[in-house]
Amino acid sequence: MASKTYDMNLEILMVKLIQTFDKYACTDGDSSSLSQGELIKLAKAEFPSLSKAGKDEDVLKGICGHMDIDGDKQVTFQEFGTFIVAVASILKKHICPDKH
């Protein structure tokens, strides 16, 4: 697969991650974490390939469970960040299979 160039620097991408987390986290009144429902909404809207792949809510709940590292039924920004890094690592293997 050919490498694609994006017009954003890493700082802009990090700000976008923070803004995206905050956008979904504040819908239930607790802006410090994502509830399972908020996380499912975020996943459906921000990871369209999950929706295109026909993933049902049980699969999304499983993904949410993996993100909730401490098992408190909430996903903090740190847990969200850990998940984003894991997804980026998987994408790198697909985008640049010879360079991982």
C-alpha cells in the first residue's frame, strides 16, 4: 500500500484527540471519562470502518472492555490514549508492512 501524506503535524493531531475525547466525554456530565455508551458513540462516529465492517454493539462493547484497563466501567483519557497507540501500531503494520 502506498504511503499517504497528511497535512497535519503531530501537535494538531494530539489536540484533535483531546477535543474528540472531550466532545464525547461531556455528554453524561462527567467530562473526565467516557462511559460505555459514550465510547460506543465515539467509536461509531470516529472509526467509520467499524460501522462499515458491520460490527454490532456486542463487538463494540468488547472493544470498550479492552480500553477500560482498570475495570471501572469508565475510560479515562489515559486509557483512551493507550488504545489509540495500539490502533496506530496495528495501522502501521498494514500501511507499512516492511517497516514494523
